Amino acid sequence: MSRRQRVLLAVAGALLFLTSFFLLFTFLSTAAVEQGQIVQNLSETLAALKRGNAAMEEAIARESAIPRLQERARSMGFLPGGESMGLPLSLPITLPLGDAGP
């Protein structure tokens, strides 16, 4: 192999190495940019979901307040209950033995 052939082979090898390195660098840079865009989109989605969640928590708190529940009950026709005996809370319940029926 002549000196000229060795030099051409070395130059071709160096060019092949540099081209491979450039292609690998380009591929990795593109992948990093794509991953950055994905992270950015996910961050925006997360922020939107957090805002929506906060709005829903506020609406739940507002709608579950006692005055609001009373207002809604009145609008549906419910009236405040009077004093009633209710059910006894102690168990067992003893019922008076009366006419048990047939």
C-alpha cells in the first residue's frame, strides 16, 4: 500500500468518523428538543388541571355551605322540621304489648 493510499484511507476514515459523530449529535439533539416539548406540554396540561381543580373545590365549598343548602331545600319545597319525637337511640327497643292482631 502506497503512502498516498494510506493518506486517502486515513482521510476517508476521519471523514466517516466525523460524519457519524455529526449524525449522532444531530439525532440526540433532536430527541432532546422533542422531549423538552413533551415536558412543556405536560407542564401546561398540569397547570390547567390544577386551575380546574381549584375552581371545582371552590364551587363545592360554595354549594355545600349550610346557607346555600337551606336555600336550595326551600326552593325545592322542603320546610324546616318541627320538634318531633324521633326514634329512640337506645337498643333494644321495647314496644308495648297491645293488640297484636289476628
